[in-house]
Amino acid sequence: MTHTEPAFAKLNLTLDILGKREDGYHNMRMVMQSIDLHDVVTVSTRETPGLTLTTDLPFLPRGDGNIAGKAAARFFQATGQCAPGLAIDIRKKIPVCAGMAGGSSDGAAVLRTLRRLCAPDMPQKELEEIGALVGSDVPYCVRGGTVLAEGRGEILTDLPPLPPCFLVVCKPACSVSTPELFGLVRSKRLRCHPYTAALLSALEQGDLEAAAHRFYNVFEDVLPARYSQVFELKGALLERGAMAASMTGSGPSVFGLFRDEEPARQAAEALAGSCQEVFLCRPVAREDVSSSFSF
């Protein structure tokens, strides 16, 4: 049997770091949003035992060295089922090392697929708990939509959806080291924090403008000067009419929010030559993440 599942990218509407945990991780508070930019993950069962994993990017790891392969292994360990022969193929559209949870989303797509194929009665919470064993962003990527994520990212609270809008996502050519940024957070006092409660209130009211005014990522406060293109792209998006612009995750991708499609399209076209990749996207609702699949 063959099953194809979209693996949706995520954006951080907010990202806050509350402090270091005893287990070495950080307590986070983030409002996450799925967007329609997605990889395509195909899982096939076969008679030959073992796992094979292929992608269209030759530098990505294979087998359980890839988060998608790790997700498959964790699923069968958690369920106690004997793993069938599996072939996983990933066609990448989400940029790599972009702060958009591309690898985590691929792992989440594998988990959703295996639940449908092997454990259709498994509760959503149990699947997300398996995801937490794979990676911090995976539980959110399993669920998708508009969500408040806390703890390491595994404590999820569903939020009202982001009102209809358009998002221009820009990926610079540089890559940012996530451990380096967390190290800087430890050594430098954060000057600003997102007003998460105000964002939640704006979402509750369906007020896109009020929500946009509350986007913020604390990693921007510690971003080394060599990543100046992040701030240049933010400025360029705002100059072209974005209601808000922010970095997502640990970067370096930046997104701008637009109410209408035409100015968003014009901004995307104008910025295409100034960064590695530009995408014109829309938000994806939680129910669309859980229902978007085909056999």
C-alpha cells in the first residue's frame, strides 16, 4: 500500500524563551502557524523487510539518520508492532535549515501516515507524544494549524485560526546555528518579549491587524551582526506594505503578512532577486493538516 501525505511548513508568529530547564532544554512559549508550502512524503509498505528512505536532495541523510526514518522507528517502538518493510520518499519544497520545521514536518507526516495504515484508532495525543520523542517541533507539526506551543514545544493548545491573509516568506542564502543562538540567549539579557496574551486575544477576536502587531521572535534580539540580511528583508517587506514582518524559528527565514494577494505577490516578485528563495503562501487550518492525504 502507498500513501502520500503533505508535510506543511510552519512559521513562528511569536517565539519566546522563558528559561533554561534542568534537562538542558529551554522552556518556550510560541504561537505557531502552518502554511501551504509543503514537502510531499510518500510511505509504501513492501514485503522486503527494513526501511529505505530516498529524497530529491542528495545531501540529506538516509534511513533513521533522517528525522522521517527516526519517526518511523519511534512509532513502532511505541506501539509494540512489528515494523513492516517501509519505503519513504521525500520530495522537498520547504527550504533546509530555514527555521520552518521542514525536517520535523516530514517526520510528522510519516507519523500521521503510519497511524492511518497501522493504528487508525490511536488518539491524537498519543501520536503527538510519540512525536515528542522524535523532536521538539514534531508534536506541533503532527497537529498543525494555529497553536500555542509551550514546554519544549510538546504542550499544545489549539487557538482560533489566523484570519485569511497572505504570507511572503524569504529565505536568505545564509544558515543560522540554533545552538549558537541559544548560547547567546544565556549570555545576553533579552530586551523584548512578545506580548503573547495580546496576540491570543486578537486571534480570539479575528482581528488580523491587531494580531500582526504582536508578532515577535526573541532570537532577533541576539542575532549576530553577520546576519544583517534578516533585518534588511524585514525592512524591505514592511516598505512593500507588509502589516508585520518577523523571523521564524532560529532563522534565517523572514516572513511578511499581507491582507491582500496583489501587494503580497508584488512584494514576492520584487524580493526574488535579493534572497535565495521566496514563497507566496497562505495559512493552513488544523483540519486541513489532518485531512490532506491520498492513497
